[in-house]
Amino acid sequence: MPRRCFSKEQQDMLHTKIAGFIDAQGRGRGKAFARAIHAEFSKRWPEREELFPGRRKITCKEDAAVQVLKEKKEGQIYSYMQRNSGKRGRLTGRAIQQLVRKHHNKRKRALQSGEIYGQLYPEKVSVVYQERKTPNLSRGERLNLRRKITSELLEGESEEVKQEVEAEREKKKDELHAEQDVDGDLDAAVEDPKAAAQE
């Protein structure tokens, strides 16, 4: 499949999925994983927009063409993942353990309410931070100051804002748990690759 099927940005997105594809492929779920990748891919780069840019309405015939392109893209993604997994798809033993450890080292922790508030309202935090910071603060002192400010600002916010922050915190926590479930599957594959392949 020629590389021009995907732009550089699209290739970058697909490459972030290779480790997951290798794991799914090892469990006989490669095509299902490719379908999931395509669903995400299609949201960012809709086939309809590719064929009929800027069109608010399309005919039934044109919609059929969009569906054909979607099926084609899904197949291209599957082929691309197979081709680019390459040697990584054949890793075993110590090499897989190293890959998984590297993946585990990037695990995220659950964010606190103050951190979520800082992400939702960075301008508010920045204004107060600029007023309070002093020269020659160390990196740790700057981080502590920012944490203190976000906590104070959140404490003084309305119940509506606090509920918004809490809802976002729960959403992030659910996403983190989903990632950790995938990590658990990777651990199982390393500990007993034969059993994982038979699932």
C-alpha cells in the first residue's frame, strides 16, 4: 500500500496504535482492533468531507460512495498496521518485557481536583500566579505555588464550577482505568503468551 494513502499527520496517529495492534493481533483480534482505529480515524478525517468537502447534503448515490470509501480506508488501515508493525510484531521473551516496561513507565496517575481546575481555567490560575511568583524560585517551589493557587481558586468557586471539575475528574479517572485494563492484558501476554494467544 503506497504511503500516500495517509498524510504525515495521519501516519503519526496510526503509529501511536501499533503497540496495541500487536497485542490485539497476538490474540486474534487484529481486524477488530483495526476497525476501532478506523472509527477514531474517521472522526478526525471524515470520508464524507474527503469526497464532498463543505457539502451539507449529499445524495443517496454519493452516500453510497462514502460507505465504499470507508470500507476501503478500513482495509488500508489494517494493511498499514500489519506492514508497519514489522519486527515489533514478532518480538518475544525479553524484548516484549522491555516493551511492556517502557509502556508501564508512561502510565498516568489520577489527577487531583486542583489539577483539573488548572486545566479547565488556565487563565485564572496564570493571572494569580504571575502576581505571586517571585524571582529565583526553584522548579519545585514554582510547582508548589501553582498547586496552592489552583486549590485556593477552586475552593472559592461556585458549586457549578466545582461540579464541572468533579465531572471532568471522574471522566479522566475512567479513561485512566481503561488504559490500565489494557496494561493488564499486556502483562498477561508477557507472563503467559501462549495462553494470551488462545483467548
